[in-house]
Amino acid sequence: MSIWWSLHLRREAASVPLARRLLIGTMETAGVDPDISYDLSVALSEACANAVEHGGDTAREGSSEAYRVTAYLDGEKCRIEVADAGPGFPGAGRARPGRPEPPDDAEHGRGLCLIEHLADHVHIGNKPGRGGTVVSFDKILKWRKDAPLMVV
């Protein structure tokens, strides 16, 4: 069985826990292992927080008000995409030898590092055409033994 959903959210801080709760509820109902659910929910929160903070471009009329979150649970994998209408991500799509860790006392700059540590695969790209950033990440799922929706 596959499950997918997509949200169009306003670029407001209150949207971040909404997306996170929907993801946790979906994975809990499906029977995903709680540790995997937690990792993905933290990664989603970080990606949403980045979209809220950096995902707008006031120069383009109407484009800065929303961002999109899409989640796919399909058998053994969960894939999450967060797309915004911001100016794009500098250097997106180029190979990085490794993102430097921010200093321990840094208040910003940890989000993408956290996503990379919590997910199995991460891709950061710029949307073609009208611009914006797409952060996508996936993780291999583990299932509870009593998982009602697990696909074997």
C-alpha cells in the first residue's frame, strides 16, 4: 500500500508543527517504527522552518506567501519534499564534499546538517522556471510488528 499527501502552507511559523503532526500521525497509523518517524519529523521540521524563513521572494507578486510539503510512504521508503518560492539555493545540485558543521554555539545553520544526518538521501535543488528551492529527502522505513499497512 502507498500513502501520499501534499500540503500548501502559508509561510508562517505555525505551519511547521502542523506538517510535522500530520507526518507523525500518518506514520503512526501506518505502523512505522517510532524512531524512524521521529527522525523524519525532525528533518521535516527543519526543511519547513527553512522554507518559512528563506522561501519568499517579495519581488514576485503572490509567490512569497506559501510553500508546499509532499510526503510519500511507499512500502520500504518514505520520501519528503519541501518546495518554496524563494530565490533558490546557491550551489544547489553541485556535489558537496561535505557540509561543514556549524559551531556549537551557532543559533542558525544547523537545519540542512540535521536533515543530512537524519535521512538516508538528501537532494537540494532549485525549481526550474519560476525559481524556488526544493529540499527532498528519503529514509528506508522500519515497521512495527503489528503494522497494519506494512507492505512486504
